[in-house]
Amino acid sequence: MLHPRARTMLILSVPAILIGIASSLILIGAMKVAALLQRILWSNLPVQFGVSADNPLWIIAILTATGIAVGLVVRYSPGHAGPDPATESLIGAPIATGALPGLLAALILGLAGGVSLGPEHPIMVVNIALAVAVGSRLFPRVSSLDWTILAASGTIGALFGTPVAAALIFSQTLNSSNESPLWDRLFAPMLAAAAGALTTGLFFHPHFTLPIAHYSQMHFVDIVSGMIVALIAIAVGMVAVWCLPRLHTLMHRLKNPILTLGLGGLLLGILGTIGGHLTLFKGLDEMQQLAFSQTLTASDYLLIALVKLAALVLASACGFRGGRIFPAVFVGVALGLMLHAHVDAVPAAITVSCAILGMVLVVTRDGWLSLFMAAVVVPDTTLLPLLCIVMLPAWLLLAGRPLMIARQHTD
């Protein structure tokens, strides 16, 4: 016979698996629709009009139109397309389900139109809202917090293609005053994350890993170099942290999301013409192009990193619906490649992984997630001890510093 603890875990197994699968399917559906619309906007239509997708006027026109379209959704859809991601962390309280169609529409338009944000925050909001609404009706004795944790775990597993990230993130949040072991509390979230990851893997696998030369052996000088790289990334990222709330306040003085997002789309288009096509979209596919490029110089990488970071701040400040983790990883990759091109004595594995660690840490203030992203993009076990050491001064430097978040404004 099973112990009562085991029976309790088994009771939650079925809903955890179902939530993980549903979380992944919602993500996949949104990404597929966005990819189809992106192909129309950036491949089919340019051919019909006889222009290149890299044409500056086309970039400005599409992003401006995207901003206006998202603004119309935010202005007129029920619930105004959900919460403003710039004012929230990745995992938040459940919202009314009536706002979800508008939120998904705003997300898909932004992803397809080239806005420099990822899908993580809106998908998280959608999955949490649905899990709480359905779960609370079917199992009223289970708290909304439990449904939130399961949905968040399933979404994280689906986003990153592995349950490891969910285990790391929730191992620091599922603290309890009772005597139940941590893995009792992690059991259902891990099942949800695993189900989400496996479901995503059936349709596509997120390509985080970059083709970077193997790092063979750790030396003391590499630890120092890694710390310097992480601190440079943090310094650059903190400029964005300073800018976001101020630009958010400035943009929302317009009091109309159509004007705010339309102007934001225009400015994003101008940034896109400066940084090029690589600085558009969420950054996951584009960072692969960065790593494979044989023609980009150190100054090119620097320009791309700065433009992408500016686009991330601008898109967040204007109220586009999207997440900041994927573009932050892109910025970290560009900074790391720039530093390696500038000082090629420092291995690219160190510059890229430590720059990602520093940048993601600034954006999320989550040490586990930062380590995870650095280790996934540059999957080299020799680097893990170095990354753990580099994390310490980085965390020390950011302790008590402002978060990358803006104050809520009413349009």
C-alpha cells in the first residue's frame, strides 16, 4: 500500500499532466499562428510588392502597422489585452478569462510583426488564468495558488523544452513551514513541467544551444575574465533598468494605447533599420544567425546588442504584450560575441555564457534561471563551476538594486 504522502502526490498527478500538456499546446498554437502571419508579412507581401523584407521603409511600415494593430486590440478588446508586462514579474496572479482572447491576439501580432519581445509572459498569464478557472471549478478544494504553480511549471517546461528550469525556479519558492519534504511539493510541478516539455518536443524543439567551441579546462584567469564579462553585461543591463520606468511614464502620457503603441512601433521600425533584420523578433532564431555569421565584426556585434536592448526597453515601455527573457538572452549572446571578437584570448564559451548570465540576472533577478540559460546556450559541463563562481559577485552587485519593472499607468 502507498503511504498517504504518496497518495496525495498521485491525486495531483493527472491534473498536473493535463495542465502541462495544455500549457504546451497553447504555446504551440500561438507560435504556429504567429509564424504563419510572420511569413505573410515578411515573405509573401514583400514579394507581392516587389520590395525586400530588409528594406528600411518596409521595416518601418510593418512595425508601425503592428503597433497600431496591437493598440486597437488593447484599446477595444475585453479586459484590454490583460496586464502590461512591463509592470509585472513573469509569474503573477490569475486574471479574468475574458481578457485572454485579446491578450493572445496582441501577442501574436507582436511576435509576427517583429517586436523585440518573447512569448513567455503572455503565455504564462493565459495558462495560469485557464488553469485557475477550470481547476477551481472541477476541484474547488484545491487552492488557486496550487493551480497557478502547476500552470507556471507547465509553461516553463514548454517554453524551455525541459523541466529542469521549473525545478530550479520553484525549489526556491516552494518553501513551507510544515514537515513535507521539498520533493513532495515539487512532485506535481515537475510532472506538469515534464508534460509541457515533452509535448513541445513532439512539435518543435527550442534551439537555444549555440555552436561555440568546447571549453576544455578551467583556469584561474578564466574566472577573472568571466567575472569581468558578467559585470560588463550587468552594467549595460542596468542602463536599461534605469530607462524602462522613465520611458514607460513618458510614453503613457499619451493616454491612448493606439497612439502609444503606434508611436512605439514607428520607433521600433527606426531601430530595426539601424540594427538590421537580426534585431527584430524575439531573438531565439536570430541568435543562431549571430553565432554562425562569419562576417560580423566586434563593432557590428556591439551595435546589434545595443539596438536590441533599446528595442526591448522601448517595446516594454510602450505596452506591447511580450516577455523579456528571450531578447535578454539575445543581447547577452551579442555582447559575449563582441567581447570575444575584441579580445579573442578569452574563449567564446566564457564570454557568451557569462554575458548571458549577467544580462538575464539583471532582467529577471533569478539566479537559477540565469545559470540555466547560460548553461543551456553554451552546454559545457566544464563551465558549470565557473558560472557558479561568477554568479556570486554578480548577485552581490545587484543586491538591493532596482528591478526591471515599471509602475502601472492608466491609459
